[in-house]
Amino acid sequence: MRFARTDDDVRLLVVENDDHRFDVELSDGADERVRSLDQRTAAVEPTVDDTASASGFAAVDRITDVTTALETLERRPVDCVLTAQNLADGGGLELVERIRDRDPDLPIVLAPREGDESLASDAITVGVTEYVPADRPPEELAATLERAIERGRDRRRCRERARQFGAVFDDSGTYVWVLEPDGRVRRANDPVLETIDATAADVRGRPLPELSLWQRTATGRSSIRDAIERAANGTIVHREVTLHRSDERDEPRTFELTVRPVRDESGSVVSLLVQASDVTERARLERELRESEELHRVTLRNMTDTILITDDDGEFTYVCPNVHFIFGYTDDEIREMGTIDELLGPELFDRAKLEEEGVLTNIECTATDRMGNEHTLLVNVRKVSIQDGTVLYSCRDITTRKRREEALTALHRTTRELLYAESEREIADVVVEDATEILDLEASATYLFDTDENVLEPAAVSSGMARLHGPLSRHRATDDSISGAVFVDGESRFFEDITDADVPASPTTDIRGAGFVPLGDHGVLVVGSADVDAFDEVDRELTDLLAATAEAALDRVERERTLRERDRELKRRNRQLTRINRINEIIREIDAALVEAETREEIEAAVCERLTSADRFAFAWIGTTDAGGDRLEPSTLDGEGRGQDYLDSVSLSLTDASEPAVRTATDREVTVISNVVDGLRDESWRSEALSREYQSVVGVPLAYDEFTYGVVTVYADEPDAFDEVTRTVLAELGETIASAIAAVERKQALLTDSRTRLEFDVDDESFVFSRLAARADCTLSFDGGVRLHEDGAAVFTTVEGTSPSDIVDAAADLIAVEAVREIGDGESAGDGDGTTGTVLLELSPPFLALQLADHGVVLRSVEATPTTTRIVVDVPPSVDARGSVDVVANAFSDVDLQAKRAVDRTTARDLRTELLERLTDRQLEVVQLAYYGGYFASPRERSGEDVADALGISPAAFYRHVRTVQRKLFTILFDELGVPASTARGVE
């Protein structure tokens, strides 16, 4: 029996008996091993079938019993088993069953000698691969064996594929789906289900793109749908899908999807296998690789250093693509030059030194580019071995740096010069002079800002600017000009062609390329050239640096000037503070002296002495107007002897109001002469003062309440000794001195017995007594008794010709009257002209009696009728009578002096004054109200209870006050009469 086709390595196990042997052949050179049917013997030596052909089996094992067959299968695998039904130790079906328990895929052919349909059915049931009766022709048995072997091979291949698929499907690092051709999920492996937290049932039948896994991808779903459609048509499709993580800070995950079509025996696509592998790291590396490659390409393309490689003869073996950056040539044009010497010049370096050291650095040379421009290069040379090249040249263009270094060196020199400049003009000259060297431009100029006129003034102009542009004009700090706009905006402006500027340039200028740079708040720097586009990046940078240097110098000069001004101001203020301290010291001393002084002479002497002590001022004197009112008489003076000499040499006549003291007495204003030298030839007193080293003068009136007590004049031996503060303090001092003099005179007035009595007729409707008398059509008289209180004064006034109630009504709306109280009821006068009575007037300040008392003048009486008012005052000898007349005249609009006479007290002491000194204000108020209220009349007009009720006190308190006043009055009276106190008490 021969096979039509078999593989050379097919091994066949034949299980047969002696009665039923199968005709099988070996291939050429193969061995046939036959097992004995006797289970007690071992394997029998095989016999060789010399007639085996090439179409036979590689090996045939012949066995006659089941046990040996099974042992053979355990020792050595076979490709097919051919068995008979009747065997030595059993049947063929038993062998099939036992083989199937071990190997379900091994091809088994049952060939019984005698068989029927029942045996065939049983054979199929136990798992035979093929069933063929033994009586069939050998060719049919051969075909059956061939078919069984092929089926076994197919089954093994399917199982192997199944195992392979299972390994792929169960891979924990890969997502795998089995899909229907339309993309619906048939199966998904565990990693997929764990990732989306689902079961196999949850995903089965769902379209793959709709799974939640693909929700975080922008275009992944459409890409997956397209891949499924293409794979369903029989194409293997690959896609990359990016999944974004829920946390945006995390890197997205990239998956590579492979969709493979699965075909059946007919070639139709019956399913799709989808594999998704996480290639995030690979994608990242590929992305970084692409970025790195792109970076290298961009770097090489834009690198300014040029790399050249030559052989030992200098011929080019490599030219960097960016060679045009420096030389302007293409790499081909460079190669056509032949050798490096044509490009960089011969003898660039010592070749022996290069051989020795291997690298030479920072070789400076010059080269000319394609346009004929010269470049300064910094070349590094290195020995290499790259393909055919042996020498590598690294060329760096340092033309700009070289130019910048040279310009910065020049700028450094300019900076040192500006350190010693002392004015804005000097700085402007230095900047314009050095700009030509620093910037290599022919025209430059500076404008400085004039704050007074608000204009930019040309401060310095180079010869090139004058030649190309002509004289520069002033410009307002506005946008009407380029300079003005740059100054206001504070931004530099450079023009390729100034004729294209938005602000029209001068039509006669030959300047084309121009730059305008602000110098801070100081002005503008202008540079230019006759060439268009004269400013490159370096020129602009250097222009800005030059302007910044100039601005810093201008700031320094301004700052130093400000510091000098502040220093001068500080010194001036220190001098002023010194003067103030000196003045304050003078004031304190004078105030202390005024408190202790008892007379006017002591006050004046103390003032002059304090003003001239310790070299404070050179000379001080006080003068008063003489009796005739014609000239100023010195009353007190202090200082060196030259002061008296000066007063003797100048005119003090009031008609010649040129001398400061006389002018002050005439004008009654503070007079200050800051510098005596001013107008030296115009006034004679100035030369007299200057000859005695008096250089400044101040005259201060001694005035208090519009009454002048004279003039104090102070002379200093330096100009401007009396500043504004000193003038103010001395003016206040003058008022203080006048007040002290008035107080002293008031005191002396109380102690003197003689005085001058002045009687005035007053015509002034604003006077309170005149107005009341006119309103009530009566006569009001006042005997001079005044009771002072915090808010004004209270006076008892006698009323004649009307009732006191009419006076109350008349005074109701007068501002000068705070209150009116009736003291006694009106009674008919003895002559039948009307009634009389007394009222208490509470008058608001200022009251005439108080004004006169401030100057030592005593208001003796007032009598007012409906038409006239007479006032009587007493002036003590220490008070100027003429000044007292002025005081009264200043108090009224129209005053006429009617009488002036001297009067003396009737006793050695003023009983009235003595009594007033001993009585309290309350006691005086009680007794006055009792007196004017008729308590002391006979018969009494008012009882003590009535007066006490009017006063708001108890009757007992009233009687106690009255008895106290009576006792004090009698005591004073008896003292004046010389009656002993004991006798007086006895009389009482």
C-alpha cells in the first residue's frame, strides 16, 4: 500500500494481529520497528523492508496488543494510529478509548476485518478519525490514512492557534476584543472589563466605539469606526488613540489599536480581532525624538557659528548649511573656492602647534563676505577624523561684538569725562563731541529743557549737524516736533529716513537716518547721518547707552545743585533758628523784667538793656513825641557810645520822616531797613548809620489798644538781621511793652492825689447812654461806680424825667445792654419836671470805663440827655493828657473837649479807692442795690426782705452784708479822722 502524498517525517503506529497484517511501506532509508505480540517479551528488533519507496512513511511501529501500543505512545509520539478490531489483549475500540483519554487529537484509523454499521457507529462514538473496512482496496486504505493524518494536522493547528489566541487574549498588558464584522463586541478580555468596571455581559453586543473607555478621547471614536469598517473589508488596520486622564495634570495615555479580520475557510471575514496596547512611553519617546530632531534641524539651520571641515591640503570636505550667515555664499560656492585659505586667508594658524596640541582656540582674523563687507571672526581649529576631513574650523562672527567693545571703551572714556562736568551745558558739549566716535555718525546735537519757558533749547551742536542741517530751532515740549514728542512721551524714535516721519522735518535738511532719544526730564539727544537706514541694532543700543549716561550725569548735576541749595537753605534756617532762639531769649528776659518793673522808666531801661546785652544788637533806644508834637525825643537808650552820637547827628523831626524811628512814630507801623547801604545817597541818616557800622534797622511802635506810648528802635551791625519772624516777634514785643507801661501808669494813677480832669461833649448815637436817653426822652447819669464781672460790667444809673420801667423797655433790643434791672421805683421830682429812679445796667464789653482804665484814665461820670452827652475823666500825672484825649476820641465818632483842669484829692487817701479795695464784689453789689433801691431812704422805700428777694438771697444774708459794709466804711472814715479804733467801736 502506497500513499499518494505524505510527509517524510510522518510516523505511523500499526496495531495488528497475525491474521490481519496491514501492507504499509517505508520511505527510502527508513527503519521499520515491529513489536512482538507476546506481552512477555520486549520489543523485537525491527526488520527492514527493502522495497520501501519514497512515498512511504518515515517510520512504522508494528504492535500486536493494546498495552504495548499505549506504552509506545508514551515513549515516542506518532502522527497516526492504524489499528485492527481484534487484538491480542483486547479490541480496537478499547484502544481508541484509552488513546482518546490521553490525546483527543491523535488521528486514529480503525480497519476491522469484519465489520458492520453498528461497529462503525461505535467507532465514531469513541472518537476514531476514520473508519475503513479491511477488505477495501489498499489504495482506499492509503487515502484514508492520508485523510486522517491531514485531519489530525488540521486539528493540531487549530488547537495551536487556539492556544496562541488564548495567550494573546489573556495578556494582562493588552486590551483585546473579538468583534462581529459590524463592530459589535463578541468578547472582551479581563483587562478591558476591569478598566471599565464591567462584566462580559455588559459589553457583549455593544459597538466598540461606544464603550466608556473611549469617552476621554477627542477624535478616537471616529478613528475606531473607520478602522472597523476597513478591517471588515479584509484590511489589517493600525490606529493610535490618545486618552486624556480625569486629572488634567496627568499625562494622556496613548494606545496603538490593531484591527485584524478573521476569515473562514471560504475567505469571508467572520469576525474582527482588536488589540490595544499602551504605547504612551513609546509615543513620548518618539515625540521627544521628533522634537529633538526638529530642534537640531532648527539649531543647525539658525546657528550663527559656521562649521567647516577640510583635509590636510585645506580642501573642503564639509560645509555647514548656515555658511551664508557670515559669508553670504552658498555651500556650493564655498566648495568652488577650493581651499580654506581663499576664505580665511593663508597662515591662519601654526600647523605644527595644532599637531602638538590638537586644538587652537580664539584665533581672531578678518574675512570679506560676498558683498565686500569685512567681518571680524573668532576661529577655533581642531584636529578631527571625520570621513575624509582632518581639520575642523568653527567660525564665529564677532564683528558686532568687536564694534560694541570699541564703542563701549569710548563710552567709558566719556563717562569719566562726565564725572567731572559741573553744568548741563558742559555735559551737552561732552556728549556731542564724543557721539561721533562712539556711534560712528557724523551729526549729533543735544536739547536741554528750559523749565521757565517750557521749551527745548539747543545746547550743543556738532560740526556735522551744523553742516547737514544748519542752525537748530527751539521746540515747544509738545508733539508739534519730533524732539518735543520724544521728550513728552519718553520713548526713543529712530528713522530710516526722517523725511518719512509723521511730523514734517525741515525741508532744507540733508539728514536722512536719524535717532531721537530722551534724556529723562532734562532734554533730548539727536544723532543722524546723511545715509538712509544708518542705524542698526548696535547703533540703537549704543545711542540709548550714551543717552542713559548723559541722563545720569545730568541727574547728578541736578542732584548736586539741589543739595547745594538745600545746604544753603539749611544754613539759612539754622541762622533763622539761631535768631529765633536769640529773640525768644530776649523776649523771656524782657517779660521777666516787665513783671518786676515798678515805673515806666524801669520798663524802658530794661527793654533797651536786654536788646543790646551779649552783643545781640548794636544799639536800641525808645523815643516819645515831645509836648509840642514836633519831634521825637529819646527817653531811654542803651548800647555803645556811638548810639548817642548817632542820635545827635540825625534829624528826629516828625516833618522829616526818613529816619526809621521817626517814620515809625509817624506811620505807627513797623519799619524795617534790611540794608542801610540801599539808597545810601538818598537819605542822610543812612551814611551816619553806616559810619557807625549800623547795617540794618527796625522800628517798632509801642502801641496798646490804639494808644501809642512811643517807639523802640533797634540797630544791628549786619544786613538782613531782622527777618520776617524777628519782625513779627518784635511787633508783638512792642505791644507787650505798651501794655506793661499802661499797667504801671494805672497803678501810679491810683496812688497819686493830683490829676487832670477832662470834660468832653460826645455826639455819638452808638453810645449806649446817648441812645437810651434819646429813646426814653430822659436824663441818665452815672457817677463812675463800675462793677466788673466775667461777661462785662454792671453800672448803677440814675434816671430823671421818666420811670425806670421806660429805660427797661428802651434797652430791650440794644446789643450793648445784656440786662436791665429796676432798683428803685420812680418818684416825682421835687421841681415837677418828672420822676427819678435807679436802674442797674449790665453792659457787654467793650465798655468805655474799661478801655480808659487800661491806659490809667478813670471814668468819673457820664450824663446823657436826649440831645447832649457829657463825659468826665480823670488823668493822673504819669499819663499823657494828650494821649488820653486820643483814647476818648478813638472811642466815639465826634468828641469835643470842653474843659481841662487840675484837681486834688480832699484827703490824704482816696476814701473811695480804699473802700473798694476792702469790699468784695458781692458786698458792693448788695449795698449798691440797697442804696439805689431806697432801703436807706427815710421812710424806707423798700424793706430788707424786698432787696434780699431781688438779690435772690435770704434776708439774714442781706442784713449781714449791709452791716459788714457799714463797719468797713466807718473804719476807713474814723481812720482818716484819726479816731482810735476802740473809740470808734465804742461810738458804733
